[in-house]
Amino acid sequence: MFSSPAPPSGLLEKVFQHIDLHQDEFVQTLKEWVAVESDSVQPVPRLRQEILKMMDMAADKLQRLGASVDFVDMGTQQFPDDQSLPIPPIILAELGNDPKKPTVCFYGHLDVQPANKEDGWLSDPYTLTEVDGKLYGRGATDNKGPVLAWINAVSTFRALEQDLPVNVKFIIEGMEEAGSVALEEVVRREKHRFFSSVDYIVISDNLWISRKKPALTYGTRGNSYFTVEVKCRDQDFHSGTFGGILNEPMADLVALLGSLVDSSGHILIPGIYDKVAPVTEEEKKMYAAIDLDLREYQNSTQVKKFLFDTKEEILMHLWRYPSLSIHGIEGAFDEPGAKTVIPGRVIGKFSIRLVPHMNASVVEKQVKQHLEDIFSKRNSSNQMAVSMVLGIHPWIANIKDNQYLAAKRAIRNVFGTEPDMIRDGSTIPIAKIFQDIIQKSVMMLPLGAVDDGEHSQNEKINRWNYIEGSKLFAAFFLEMAKLH
Amino acid sequence: MFSSPAPPSGLLEKVFQHIDLHQDEFVQTLKEWVAVESDSVQPVPRLRQEILKMMDMAADKLQRLGASVDFVDMGTQQFPDDQSLPIPPIILAELGNDPKKPTVCFYGHLDVQPANKEDGWLSDPYTLTEVDGKLYGRGATDNKGPVLAWINAVSTFRALEQDLPVNVKFIIEGMEEAGSVALEEVVRREKHRFFSSVDYIVISDNLWISRKKPALTYGTRGNSYFTVEVKCRDQDFHSGTFGGILNEPMADLVALLGSLVDSSGHILIPGIYDKVAPVTEEEKKMYAAIDLDLREYQNSTQVKKFLFDTKEEILMHLWRYPSLSIHGIEGAFDEPGAKTVIPGRVIGKFSIRLVPHMNASVVEKQVKQHLEDIFSKRNSSNQMAVSMVLGIHPWIANIKDNQYLAAKRAIRNVFGTEPDMIRDGSTIPIAKIFQDIIQKSVMMLPLGAVDDGEHSQNEKINRWNYIEGSKLFAAFFLEMAKLH
């Protein structure tokens, strides 16, 4: 698919050879890690013990590499039924503290989504099974494989008795799939200690947009989530005894919700596009270069027709333009059947995905003003209340940052291609937490292919992605050192 | 409040005197009947036995008056948990079969809604308790009091050794509050037997619109209930990963629902008002005469402002104009919280209350055409499907029918006033069943006052309503005989 990479020279060549030679050992370790049912979603004592075991295995592995490892105890998690379960400790580990080297911190998680053979797995989800170069198993791509690839990169330098080109730190948690309980607290608490020397943060917890072509993720959309309540009275009415004489809250609400976006997806709130960054020529080129098979994308999503016909338009509308979605209505009749109710009080819910350089507080004002205008034109006797219940700013990295340049060079060295420069249409909480608290450059450097099936049955990571990914991280260390 | 009625002469005077003299006995019988916890709503063996006991007491009472009584066994009712309970038999009774007299059939029910002292009753719900002329007890007004008033009228003629002016039939059930299980089947089965000689059907199972002024009910609105489904695909989407490139089903649906009715309550479906009967001068007078205290109505309903300011407009829009209510949406996000979902398939629900001379099938065509027009203008790639899941025609009686004329005269004789001529904005299943199957004149002749609180705590019937109601039925028999 790609041109062959230029032959590596010197140390890099040795590193690649070592990784190729030891790839079966690396797969074997992944097999041992996948065998641990570290499911954090189901709050069951047995599974929580499995996560603790998993964290111990990882700590042990890091210590053998010479890392100093700190277990941050996060206490227990209380459930409404009075049950309490231990929160797995968060691992903070470091290798090297040479002030002349850059310090790169890797984030990963070792807990997994639930998986049962009966759900449609073709092999036991906790027995890593290789078929045609694909390594099937729960957690293989999300996120045990990438965590191990980073460790493999470090261990290769150790095995070759080479100095690590960068100082490496690890923050590894065991509750990501359960909402990263306690992670933010640790990051906040360690801001001026563990994180004080960190220059760059690398996350490898998402996927490429392609099956074959590597990617670098440099932005996520933000989100502003709104509720709009229309109230006549607290109780509902019977449509036989009141239908015809009321300003019905549902009629007001559908008019309000219907005023937000037109059938081409264009948001109708005045001023909403004012701060959206204009598309640059450089950006256009990045979008054009992205490897996306539209037909395959359409088939896999089971959508008959999208609003746009080209790859560039579709990706830009997912990543760099705002979008408005109406999620639903609380308080109306939502069950099967035919109930003749006039809901007395209803709450519409919608959200706007934010992009650079939109600002959540400005959007809040625009939305409120717009809805008030529409509502006042209706001359309804009901009461309306609009509220922004969530306002998350978009995240965008500077792709001229050293770590992006280093990652691009490393990708060229390993894969012989430029990466797809991608964003994510949704907010990724982990990236947000690091960005907001540590305020250092965050980069998402995925290893998994688009068809890895994270969270679903038959999750896998390709052997190729896992092994080349280990090389990629090693090459990244070397490039970072060069750029420093 | 009203002018005194003209002094009754001859037989009517004797009837009134008898009823006045024996009113404590009548109240005592009502007390015995209210004491039976004939709750049909809770499917509990003990309560079902209470209903059976209640039906036995009524049959015994009717037999003592000389009626021939038939118990129609309706078998058992099966519940999902494999429980089965007996369905109380339906009483079919008759007194007299003189072909020269008109035959009036009275419908009533002896089951009640659940009631517990703890729910906020000021007295034991199953102990009829008189306070300031109000007889408090579950079933006092709904419907034991009115059934007994009819029996009191019959028994008065018997006690005075007077021939009954009309042939009287009774159909009395014990499952009305549980949806009249089996009633329709009995009516259908007995159409050519028990009901073959019936000329008029009287129901006394609703309330006046006033506290003091009697009423006659001559119509109910029908209803056409619609679902409109908009589908992109069966599964939902995440608004982060799909927001911006889809025709979102919710955006289509709120546009469709928003096209149905304007903020003044006017229905926007072309042609929908074409068949609505024009208001006549006679009708205007009837509406003007109705006793409704707007301020009190507003307070009791807790509605800040109605769409109309006058009594006439409000009542006409509840009774004789169609109305459109949007009930809710199935398939969207309907819970508390902030879920960022794009529902893949949503079903909007709304209904139009039908009035003479609208036709449900015509309305169905109009609604479908309208929604198709709106949807096609959106040029959406989603699929839309509209369905009328319920189509009930409006019911209107001819108020020039003999029984309406007789009832008006009887009301003048007893209360010294013209009745409020009222309708009901909702469909009343009992009236519909008789109307559709027997196809004889149906009249609703309520005895209870607007504040009787049927179905709620502290249900009551005023002693005055109960006793004057017994007189009213007796006077009605006499007037029917005169008009025949």
C-alpha cells in the first residue's frame, strides 16, 4: 500500500530487529494480560479483584524494567445498595529523570469492557487467539495492546543496553471503562509533583480511521448540552377534557426544537457560526489525504445517505464544524401504546458540538436569546426555562508541536507514509482532563485499525499493528530526543 | 338559585312526598351498598368476592321489586402471572313488558375505584358519612347512588301501588372501573333478545358541570390517534461520531409535529375544518345558558390562562370543535440526565378529537397527505410512516328525541330550571358501545354535582342530589309515558 520506509540506520535498525525477533514474546505477554478478566463495568467483587491483579502484573513488569512505581490508593467506591468495592490503585511510574531529556508521559488503562463468549464471540474473549494475523481477545486493542507496545519500546532499549532517549512516565488506571473514577483527582493532586516535569502527554486509546494507514489525532469537538423546559402546570391533562383550550407545552416545545436546525443540518441560531475557524488551504490538503472509503463507511454504518457526498465534506462536518442534535423529550408520553395525555411540563434536550474557536458561554447566550425570541413570538401563556447543563470547550493541538513532528517522522520511519491527520467529533474526557489540568501538549497516537471493534464482540488487534506500534513508540522516543 | 318548580299535581305529588318521607331509608340502603368494598381495579380474590356480594345484593333488591333478574356468567379473567379471577356476572333485569309503553333501559355499575383512609380520606371510605348534607363514601356518586336513585324511583311506584309508567330494564355491571371487561360482548350477544324491545338507553355515570344546576349530556367527541415514525436506522447513533452528517430523525419529527397546530390552537392540516358543523343560533343560546364559573374553573385546574376568555368559547372548543394534542415521542431519550444520543428511529404520537360531522377515515387521509407534503419538502433521506391507530367517531344525540324532551320536563318539575345542555370532550366508552351496537337513542342524565370527586379522595354525593335525583327519575318515567 505504501512506499517502503527508508532503511533505518544504526540504533533504530537494531531496535526494529530486536522487536521483530522478540515479537512472539510480546504477543505471549499480551496473551497473559488479556487472560485477566479486568472488567470494570460490572461492579462485582471478583472482577474488581481481577483488576487489582492486572495492576499488580503491570507494576511488576515496570519495576523489572527499572521503573520506580507508585501505587496511588483511591479508597473504595460506594454503591446505592450499600455495597462498596475497592477502586483499583492508579499506577504512576517513571524511568529516568535526566533534565537534558524531554519527559514524555504515557496514559493508558488496563480495565476492559465486559465480554461473554455467548454474546457472539468466535473464540473465548479472555484467551488471545490468533487467526490470519489478527489477535482476538477482550482488551487486545482497548487498551492492553497499546500499553504493552509502549512497554515493549522501553524494554527494547533496556535489552539493547541503550540509554532511553527520553525520560518516560506512565499513568495507568484500571477504571477507564467505568468513567475514570478518581483519575481527575489524581491528576489534579499530582499536578505539581509527578506531572511537574512532564513536557508531553501521549494517549493511545483511540483508533485509526483506516484499516492500514496510521493516524495522528489532534483535536476533539466540545459540547454544549441544553435543556428547554416548557411548563403549563406540574400535572398532566387528559386530552379529552382539556384538548382545545390550552397552550399545550408539547406544541410550544416542538416549535422551539423545530427552530434550531434546518433539514440540511444548518444550525439556525443567529451568530452561531461567527467564531468557527475558516478552513485553510493546509487543512483542505490534510482532509484530501485522509484514507476513508466512503462506500465502506456507509455500509458499515447502515446509513442510506449522508447529508454530504464527499469524504472532505463528511469529515469536516464531523470534526471541524459544529452540529446540533435533538436528543429527546423528558416528561412526555414515551412508551408504546396510545395514551391520550397532554403533558403538563416537558423538557426538550439538545446539544451543539463545539469547534475552534467557539466559546461555550457565548453559545449559551446565543441559544437562550434565540429560544426566547421564538417563544415570545408564540405568545404562549406557558413558562419557558432554558439551561446549559454542560459546556465543554473543543480541544485542538498545535500540530507544529515537537511531539507531533516527532510522531510524524516516526510514522514515516516505521510505515513509510504520512499519517492521516484526524480529529474526533466527540469529546474524549481523558484528553480534556490532561489538557485542562496539566496544560501541556497532548497527542493522541493510536495504534489500532478502524475495524478493531473496541467495546464489541471479537475485539482484536492485528499482530502487525501491535508489533509495528511497538517500533513506532521506540522510533518516537528517538525522534523526540533529536528534536529536543 | 332557581325559581320554585310548579307544584306537582296528582300522582307526581304523591311520588315526591313518598320519596321525601322515605329519604332516610334510601340513604340507609346507600350506606349498606357503600359498605361493600367492590373494588374492581385491584385484581385480588377478596375484592372480587366483594363485587360478587354487591351484585347479589342488587339482584335481591330488584327481585323484591318484582323484576325478573338474569345473571349473565362471564367466566374468568386470566392474568399474566397465571392467576385467574371470576368476572362478576352482569345483571340483566326487567320490570314490565307492556307493548303499549316505551321501554327504557338503565345502565349502571356497582364496582368502585380503590380507596384507603390513608390516602387522605377524612372519614372511612366504606362507611357512608353525612356532613352538612354531603354523603361521603367510595362509590356514593360513582355509581352506586345513581343506580339506587333509579331503583328508588321504581320502588316508589311499587310502594304507592301504582303501575310503572314505562317498561324498565336494567343492565348493571361490576367491572366498569376495570375497563368494562365483557360488557360489550354481552350487549352484542343480547342485541336481539334482551335489547330487542329497548327504545331508550339512559346512563347516569357522569357529572353536572355545575354544583347546583342539573345537566343533560348529548354528545361526546371522537378521537383519531396517529403515530408518525421517522427512521434512519434501527440503532441509535452517538452525537459526537455522527452529529453533522445525518438527516437526524428527531429533526424531521419535530418539524412534522410542529406543522400540525399553531400557537392559537388552530389545526393546520388542510381541509380538517371542512366538515365541522357550523354553530347555530340555538346552540349559541344553549352555551350562553350553561352555569360555569370561569374563575373557579381556572383555579381548580391550576391553569394560568386558557386560549379563550369567554365561557362560550372555552366550552365550544372543548366540546364542538376539534382539537389536536401532541402526546409524546417513543424511541428518543426520555429520561433525566444528559445523554448524547441521536435516536435512530422515533415515533411521534398525536391525536385529533373529532366532532360532528368529521369522519375518521377522511381525517386519516388529510393527516397523511399533510405529513407527506411536509416531509417531502424536507428532502430527507429518512423513511416516514404515518398510521392512524385509533379512529372513534364522535357521538351526538338528537336533543329533540322524546327522552331528551321528557328529561327536560322532569328536570323542570323537580328542579324548576332548564338543564345545562352539555357534552363531553372525551369519548365515553359505555355510550359508544350502546350507540354502536343497539343503535337506539342514548341519553346521559347525570345526578352528581361537579365537585363530587369521583375517583378521588372524599368522593361524595349530596343528599339533595340523591333524593331529588330519585324524584327526577320517577318524573322522567311519567313524562316518557305522556310523550309516548
